[in-house]
Amino acid sequence: MNATKMRHILDTIADMFPDAHCELNHRNPFELTIAVLLSAQCTDETVNKVTATLFEKYRSPHDYLNVPLEELENDIRRIGLFRNKAANIQKLCRILIDRYDGEVPREHAALTELPGVGRKTANVVVSNAFDVPAIAVDTHVERVSKRLGVAKPDDSVLEVEKRLMKLVPREEWTITHHRLIFFGRYHCKAQGPKCEICPLLDVCPEGKKRMKAAVRQSEREQLEKAKTKKVGPAKANAGKAGNAKPTPAKAKAGKALGGAKAPGSAEAERTNVRHDDAARAQGGENA
Ligand code: SF4
């Protein structure tokens, strides 16, 4: 991936998603930390539904420690791994009170020492809450980076992050993280990416592969259709006629096709399918 290509990708996703932002609702660094912790293996939408009431009931680390673990579990039970997450929230709140005066630390290293907070969560917190440039690599960022060839298919999450940090100007790290998430969430989805209308198809190895596969699939379908037509009653009768000479009407039609075989013969079906598909393939590659 060279700098020019990367610039093209960054500018294109910026045009597509000018309002990309953190979709986890929060009012302060503490709520953001809790929201990101809850979002592991869960959609932002579900987290927002839960935190809409959670953040009214629990406003500070003390609030989370003032209830039995079971009550907190119950308050977040709509979220996957809720037992683990509830336990981590209480442990995290204990540490915030004991070591940081109830505040979320600003240092990346300190954040990653908190229970339930990994590198990705810490990146989201420092970049969104404290304006420190960072690229958090979640499932969307990883998938899109690999499809576009920004990262290699077998790169680890950390390797993807390092490649992005090298290719994206530092002042654009945070916004690029949001744009890549929007691009992956709403356009280059895990299932059914919109390659046929993608403005990045010209630079995307995965998209080109998918479009070629789609053309091949279409070819197979056309051939199947042609075969089905061939065994229809009219064709079967034509087959019985064996080597019968083409009627004048058929010969005329053949001429009109400019050298194509007379319609009705299997060869003509295949030939015409090939013509159609060649045109389609041409169109697909130029799309
Ligand atoms: S061409 Fe397809 S795979 Fe590539 S970025 Fe666009 S939508 Fe994703």
C-alpha cells in the first residue's frame, strides 16, 4: 500500500462518512470507559439501550460498588458476557477509587491495567475522552483494512493497528478510526459488502475478486438456463429432426446475428451466452 493509494482511501471514506463519530452514548470519560467495556462482542445499539438507564442509576464509581454484584448483573443482563462484565466493572471502580481518586486515568498504560480494559478500549478512551490520537482496531477496522489491502490477511490486530499508524497521518488517526468503522458497518459489511457500487473498487483486491466471482456465477446461471431451454419440448422435437437443414427462416436469422449460429441449436445458445457474458464481464471490470 503506497501513500497515494492510502490518501485516496482516506479521502473517499471522508466523503462517504463526513459525520463519522463514536456511536456509544456517553457524557464523560468514566461513562465512555464503562460503555466500551460493555461493547465487547456486543453491538453499540444494544449497549446504548442498556446504558440509557444504567447511566441514570450509576453516576460514579461509588454507585457501582454500592450495589450487590447480582444487582449490577441484572441491570446489564441484556448484554453478552454480562456476569464477567459486571464483575470487571466493580473491580475497575474499586481501582479508580483507590488509585485515581475516582477518575479515569489519562495514560494509555494505566488504562490497560484496569480489569476488562484492553488495548482497543484504551485507544477508544484516550482518543475520544482525552483527544490523544489513536486508532482502535475493532472488527470493522480489521476487516476493512484487510479487504482493502492496507493490512495483510493474517496480520494480528496489533499489526493492523501499526500498519494504519504508519500509513495514516497522526492527526487523522482518531477520525480515521471512526470513518473506517462507519465504512465497515454501513458499506463494506461482513456479509454482503456493496462492491458493485463501491467507490474504492478500483483499489480493492477483495472487491475485484468478489466481482470476478459474481461474473463467473452469472455465467454459470446463464449456461444452466441455456441447458434448461435446450431440453424443452420444441428443442426435443428439433433434436429428433437430426441433421435436417435449417429452414430459410432460421438461416436468415443466423445471418442477421452476424455469423452467430442459427437460434435453436445448442451451439447457438452457448455462443450467444458467451457473447452476452463477455460483454457483461467487460462491463463488470470497468464498473
Ligand atoms: S470493493 Fe467491496 S470489499 Fe472492497 S472496500 Fe468496497 S465494499 Fe469493501
